[in-house]
Amino acid sequence: MDKRITGIYFTVLIIGVLYAVFASASYQSNIFTWTGGSEVITWNDEMDMEKEGDSYCYRTTLPSEGTDDKVIIYNTVHMYLQVQIGGKTIYELKPSEDSVIKTTGFCWNVISLTATDAGKEIVFRVVPAYSDSKPMDDFFYGTYQDVEHKILIERIFRLILAGMIALAGVVMLFYGSFVVGKGEVAETIMQFAIFATMLGIWSICETQVLDLFFPCNMVIVFVSHLMLMIMPIPFVMYLRQIYRNGGNKLWSICCYINCAVIIVRIFLQITGLFDLRETLFLTHICLLLFVVVIVAMSIHEVVVNRFSRQNKLNIICVIGILVSTVLELAIYRFSNLSTPLGSLGFLIYIVVMGIENVSKSRKMMEQARESEIYLKLAFTDELTGLYNRTAFEEDLQGRVITDEITRNEIIQPTVIYMFDLNDLKKCNDTYGHDYGDKYIMMAAEVLKKAFTDNDRCYRIGGDEFCAWSADVSAKKINEKLSLLEKLIREQGNKEFVVKFSMAMGYAVYLPNEDSNLYSTMKRADAMMYERKQEYKRQQKVAKGGL
């Protein structure tokens, strides 16, 4: 389910970004400019504003001297703009007539002045691209470098906070991808990292610092909308991972609804019926739905399930975000001062929960490593490193599958090989168990060379070994036997306290003859036993001949 939702929103994201690039490349805005102290002045009170129909008119008289090499920079968000000096239009901002995009996006409008403009009346006629948009009142006057410096200084802290959020997200993406790897823990970190990265990108776009260098760039506008539309999904998917009620269908329903809204909004934008700004209310409705579901699920988690440390931290940090955001809005409402409290709250949340996620993942990775070690010890022969008898019995059960139609058990094609070391008792009695262990390890090395890829090899007793393969063709079996004989012969030619020798037998599972694979194993063991007896007879004959 999570993979399907992730696939959907990533597909939508890619389509949205591609369209943003295409729209930006094809978008044309009519910016017409006509042009002929180090102090920056903010002309907020100097401007007289009056509303004329749908337009807002800001008027003031330029200084009587010193206007040469000065600029007035005015920020517009989804606005058309016309600037007149002395009754003459010197600047216009509006989309081209054949454009399907209604907005001019985010734009810092630079009005260049000359000495001849001194003492003249300047008029800014602002027309909102959308009925619910209102122009801003900040006008900056001074040299371009000084005004740019002032704007950057005012917004640099917010930009740094947004950049740190995005950077934290990217770092967690790399950590989740290359350190944690796969599994539920990795999925949790990846969803949180994606949310943090998208939040950081959206926050950077909202600082409008990029617009200072790339005015009327539709990529910035579309990316900002895409991040706002999509980032709630990985956040909700992250919460469902850390909540015990994550299996509740409400989580998935919210994500699917949001994906549908995103697709509708992008479709309406591409067709030119409605801009993304005009359908923003749909995303606001989705966000409200997300808030309701998250609150409901959090209450359910508190009442029904026991809250974990991670959940407690998450709730505390979310409350911190709400408080900081409300404070930011209150300060702006009563003092008209913009503060980065909301961004700071989000940064604290990302850092705190990021550290918590990483800490939890490290603990779980350690537990997984310990479990893997214990599992390996349980299924591995300590002396040889081969699988042990427990692993052999587990794997034999794995060769039995259930037919989906008849529900009957079917044993997959299997050939079983049995081995027994010759003269191990003689080696132990004559030279000691240290040499006996070396003898056993020599046998293990031979079998490791012979059984590779999908074959499995086991030590099931003191001097008994077993192996099986899924390849039951006569050709492959003969090749395997030839290889074994060669390896045994080569090992036997090496100098040791006793001559290396090993008896072997094999049997292919026959449905008409074997009731199970243990029956096949017994037939292979019988063949091996016969060859071991033959080896002993040959040894007696050799001694008698001497």
C-alpha cells in the first residue's frame, strides 16, 4: 500500500516538475521598461493609495534631486503592474495575451530612474491576477545594490532556516538510502526525509529571495505549489509508520484523496481552465482533512495504545510548530512585522525528530545484527562454517510447496548427496582430535568448492556431510560427481597424517518411490554406506597383500 502511494505521488511530482520546466520555457511576460546616496528608503508611508475598480493605485512625488542611478524595487505576487512617471508609462508587467497562465508569479520589479525623473509624480497601478489577492505596500528606493542588500538582509535568516530544513532532509535521504538500506525502519526515515526536503524547498520558494534573481520564473511558482500539495503525503505516511494504528484505512484514504486533488489541479493548470493559484483552496481542504485525521488518530493512539517515546516527541514538536506559527501570525497581525518563528518551529521539529529517527534506526539495526548473529549460530556448524543439521531440516521443509489449485503438497525436484569421511576414527585415535578437526575442515573445503550458487551443503554429524541441489538432470549430476572425485583426489594427494578419503552417495527424489525427501536421503545414505564398505574391503585387501 505504501509503495503504491509513494509511486503515485512521485509520478505526479515528476509530471509536475516537467510541466513547470516546459511552462517556464514557453512563458512570456510583457515587461516593458523605459530608462533614459547609498541610503535605502522604504516608501510605505509616502505612498498614497486609492482603489480604482479592480486596480490599486499608489502615488508619490519623486525627490527633487538625486534620482540618477536610483531604483524603486516593488515586490508583486500574482499581480499585473503598470508604472507611470509624469504621466508616461515606463514599466509594465503582465502575461502575454496568448498565455494560458494568468499569473505573473513572484516578481521583484525594478524601476530604474534618471535625473530627468526628479520631482515628478510616479504612479504604481497594481491589478491582482486573482480576485482574492491583495498587493503589498513595500516600496524600496535607493541604488540597486543597496536595495538588493537590504532585501537580502531582511530575508537571509528565513532563507538560512529554510536551507537548513532542506539540508536536513537531504542528509536523512542519504542516511536512509545508504546506511539503513531496506526495511520498515528505512521506509520510516525515507518518508520523513522526503517530507523535510519538500518542506525545505517550499520554504525557500516562500522567502522570495530566488525571485530577486529570477523574476517571473514559473518554475519557482509551480515548484512551490507542488511541494505544498505533495509534502503532506509523506508526512502522513511517516506518522502511520510510527503509530500503532498505522494499519487503519483512514491514513490511506487521505493520501489517495490528496493524490486525486493533485492530479485534478495539475490537469486544470495544463488545460488552462484554472491556474494552480485558483485551485489552491482544494489543497487547503485536503490539509484540513489531514489535520482532522491526524488529531483523531493521535487521540486514538493515546486512548487505545501506549504512546512510545517517538510519538510523545512528535506530539510535543507538532504543538511547538502550532505555537510558533500562531505567534508569527499574531506578531504580523498587530505589528505588521514578519518573523521567522514558524520556520524556526519547523526546523526544531525536523532536527529533533530526525535525531530520534536516526537513534531508533541505529538501535534496531544493532538488534537486527545481533539477531542475525544468533540466527547464524543456530544454523551454522561452528567448526566448518557449513550449515548444520537444523538448517538442513529447515531447508528440506522449504522444498515442499502447496499447489494453489489442488492445495496438495508438492516436493520440488531435488537431488541429495551424502558424504562420510574415511579413517576419521583412525586419525583421532592415532594423532589426536586436533588433527581430526583439521581432517573435517579439509572435507568442508572440498564440499564448499563443489557446491556453489544455489546448492546447499551441511555438516549433519561428526564425520557426516550432506548436500542437495535443485538441478536433477543426469548431465549435471555426472558433472558434479566428476568434480567431487577430482577434488577428493587432489586433496588426497596433499600431505597429511592420513590419506584424505571420503565416501559419497546420491539419490534423486522419485515421487513414485519416495514418500518424502527423507526417503530420498536414506537411499543416498545407503549408496554412500555401500561405497564406504567397499573402501574398507579394499583397505583390508591392501593390508593382506602387504
